[in-house]
Amino acid sequence: MLPNITTRLFAGVALHYSRSAQASAPLFVKGAALITGTGNQIAQKQVASPIRGFASNPFQTDASGHIMPHGGEVVDLRVTDPAKKKALLASVTHTQECSDRNACDIELLSVGGFSPLTGFMNKDVYDNVVENMRLPGSNLLFGLPVVMDTTDETIKEGSKILLKYKGQDLAVMEVESKWMPNKVKEAVHCYKTSKLEHPGVKMLAWERGQYYIGGKIHGLELPTRVFPCQTPTEVRAGLPANTDVVVFQCRNPVHRAHYELFTRALHAGNVRPDSVCLVHPTCGPTQDDDIPGIVRYHTYEVLKKDIANPNIKWAYLPYSMHMAGPREAIMHMMIRKNYGCTHFIVGRDMAGSKSCLTGDDFYGIYDAQDFAAENAKELGMQTVPSADVVYTEEEGYVIASETDPSADNLFPEEEGYVIASEVMQTVILADVVYTEEGYVIASEVVQTVPAADVVYTEEEGCVTEEEAKAKGLHIKKLSGTKFRQMLRGGDEIPEWFAFKSVVDVLRKHVKTN
């Protein structure tokens, strides 16, 4: 008989048991697997998306054993035949220089990062994505519109445009539609605001041209970058088949808390053994005050060498951030599915932004997490229930729930088995509770609460802020502003906060700027 206490099963996962629950009752997680029986007598029928150990492969896979791309295949729009390239260039009627953001979009279209798109969205597709976050016809989820903008009055339907970038011929575009978009409507639907204080709205108003044009593209070259960006096909080839791939998206240097987060995510309750983590930073344009992509790339490269962990894979994504919060979380999940990832870590306040006037947040800190959880099943992916990690002087980095005395009372005993602490710097997706209808996803019957912030304490190292306060621990904090001041001042950065190799790269950047 299982004890009526919290039991550590996996990193950050505790299973609560109530003696009143029926031991032979069906264990059912909607969209997952059905298990009946007691002890070793278990009959299992795979449906999809099980918790660890429930099924051999919960995802639809392609012939190579990797998760199916969004829409069924990785699109490749690159033209390799020299004669076809020559013919395309000869057919050009217009030439347009691309922005950094345009170049990122062209690259992701060309290599299939935006699969199933075969070009920039036409007006009907754009309208449907803006209003409904779906592609017309297939009804597939698509987080944000992918459009080419122009100020050229002479471009019209039927034109063929050579899209250039810093001296390179990136693609030829066949213009199928041209229109003047309602940018206010786009801003309200995609960014939840029309205020210019939002960086995405400012980009729409100040960076993008008056017109949008849609149509198929033919890729000629990929932008030449200092940092290499592997294509979805190349990334997939480097990932093990028939296993889970947990992806960590970031747009800033990786510090120690991040490292603890994505390494521990490999042991989350809904991640199978022998899984790998893909650290897949965004290296395209982000916010004006973010660290430049090339500097971030150098921090990742030195850290990759320091870690030298075969279960941690690295690749770089040529994507321009929109800071669109919840809808951008969907965009990132969709893109990473095309790169072969099965699980996505959704950061606290992912792709969030603040007003440049008031400093107010445009989104709630859990909006992106909740939205990702709501749409993960339809995307055919899972979000990872990795526990919050905190630093303690006694034990270094630990999972907050391992020492939290309140964990036993997170759910009432009447609900039977409960995964009590699959709290993430992301969302809580795989919590299950026992009800009169059997086991269901907890979020369908109870309101779950994401974990507290990670803090560093003198006594126990990293713990949750809640735990630190409960135990009366002395919290040590280092804000981003203070961190930058210390970098500029040449002060020693504590190693509990950042890797020395990463700090060295950032110091060089500060000195040269």
C-alpha cells in the first residue's frame, strides 16, 4: 500500500495518494493513455501524450523517428539548380532591399522553419491569422502573421521581386496580393494593445512599410551570418530518433538558474528517459535594449564548451522577436516542432514586454504559460513541468518542492492521486487528479498556481522565494540593472548567478562598447 505522504518520484514531481482512492480505478489523462489494473497487471491503450512511462511514443513521428512537422512536412523552398536560378533572376521586375527582420523571415520560409508556409501570407491568410490565429483551409494554428512589407507604389500583383540583403540575393518573390493593412487591428489582435509603447506595435508603425505583399518565394541564398543557423532538416538529423526533445528558447545569455532549469526538465514527469534538451536561442532582432545577437552567440559557444554535456544539444534560430507574449509562445512552439522538438519550456512572462513610458507589463506573468497549455494538445506538443530551481548555500541548486513543507497540502486527499508539484518556470500541464469520472488533467477541475520565483539564499543556496520566507532564510538578489553596473565597473560577479565564461564574454562586449 502506498503511504499517505509526498513521495519523490522524479525531479520536481511528487505523487500524492489518498487511501480512499480505489487502487484499481482507471488512470486516465485526457489526450494521453488509458491504464487499468492493479500492481503488475496493467493493460494499456495509447491515445496520445502520456505521462512518463505510460506509452512508448506519445507523438506522431515521421519515417526518421522524429516528431511530425507542423502541417506534415518540412517545406524547403531553396532553388539549387543553377539554370532555374538564372531563369528566376531574369524574370525579376523589381528589386527590394530587406531589413534584418525581413531577412530572418525569408530564411525561415526558405528552410521550412515556418512550415507549412510556402511564401509570405496573402491577404486572406493574413486576415485569418490576425483574427483567429489559424491558417484558412487547413485550420492549423499559426501564432503570428508572416508578411513582406513595402513602400513601393509600382509593385503590383504579378510582379516578381528580387529580395536582397546586404549585397546578397536572398529570394525571388511572386507577388500574388498587395494591400494596405489595418495595423491597429493587427496590433490589438496580436499584441493585445495598439500603444506605441509596445516594441512590437512600434515595429508595425515605424519599421514596416505602408503596404503588405504576399506570394510564393523561391530561395536563392541564406543570409551570411557570423553565427551558423542550422536548418530544421539539419537539426533533426542531429537529434536522436524516437525520443523526447525538450527545447529551451531564450533571447539572453544563459545563467546558472537557466542551466538548472533545462537540465532538470529532462527528468520531468512527462518526459521519457534518455531524452535530450535542445538549447535553441533566438539570435535575430529582439528589443532595442537586449544584448546583440552576436554577443549572445559567443556566450552560448563558451558555455557549450564548458558544459560538454552530450544530452544538451545547441542550435541557433534566425527569428526576430515580436514580444507578443501569449501568441508568440504559440509561434515558438510551432517553429520548434518543425525543428524536431516534442516538449517546450515556456518561460515566466515569455516574450513579455513593458511600456517604455510607465514600465507597466503588457501581459500577466503567466499569460504565455497558460495560453501555451491551452493549445499544446492541438499542436501535438507538450509543455514541460520542470520545477522552479533555487540556490541554497547548504545544497546549491535544488528543486523548491523538495523541501517545501506545504507541498503535502496542495490538493485535498479526497482527490486521490495527484501530481502535486509539476510547477514550472513554465506552465503546469500534466497535473492529474482523481475525480468521480476517474483521473483527469488537474487544470480542468482545479486552478493550479505556478511556482514562486527562484532566489539565492545564504543558508541553502537556491530555493523558491516562498520557501525562503517560510524558513526565514537570508535572500541574496542581483537585479539585471545591478548586474550590468557590475559588468561595466569590473566588479566580481558571483558564480551562483552566472557562469564565469559567460561573464568574460559580456565584459569584452562592454569594453568595446
